[in-house]
Amino acid sequence: MPYLRFKGFPRGDVEQLAPLVVEEFAHIVKVPQEIVKIELLPVEPILNSPLSLEIMMFPREQAIHNDVAARLHSLLKEYGHSQVHIFFILLNRALYYKEGQPLE
């Protein structure tokens, strides 16, 4: 936890970007790099389905979310992906379970 889920991206692009994304994300959010998870979700676009980056994490201050989105957008743009939708799914610690027990 947290999870960064790339949807619709070519596998090679995500593999190439992953180390830098983890480093930048962990630095901004102030979490250990070892807990940041990167996933590639294959999608079958039907109509108007853009590349997207879904970030599942516990809430932070708005400025931190803004910094994460801006930095990841910049990295993705450098690698030729300028039209990526980036969005957060904010989790609740009381509703996140490890080994059947809530974190709080």
C-alpha cells in the first residue's frame, strides 16, 4: 500500500517508468519505497477510453495530492504519454484490513 495502477499502458513503458515513479511518489508522500506497489491493468477499450493512472492511498493534504499528480504527469509526458487521466481513490484506515484486522 499505496497502489499505483496503470490502465491501458504498454507493459514495457510501465516497466521502464516504475522505478522512477516509485522513487518520486515515495519522496512526495513520505513513505518507504518498499511499500509502493505498481500494477498494470490491461483494459479492452470500447469507446473513449484514455490511458489512466489510478492511485489508491490513504488521504493526505490536498497539496500533496496535487504534487503527486503534477509530478507523475510530468514523468508520463517525458515518456510520450501526455494525455493520461490521473485520479485518486482514497482509502479509509478503518476499512482497510490486514490479516482480517482493520489498521485502526
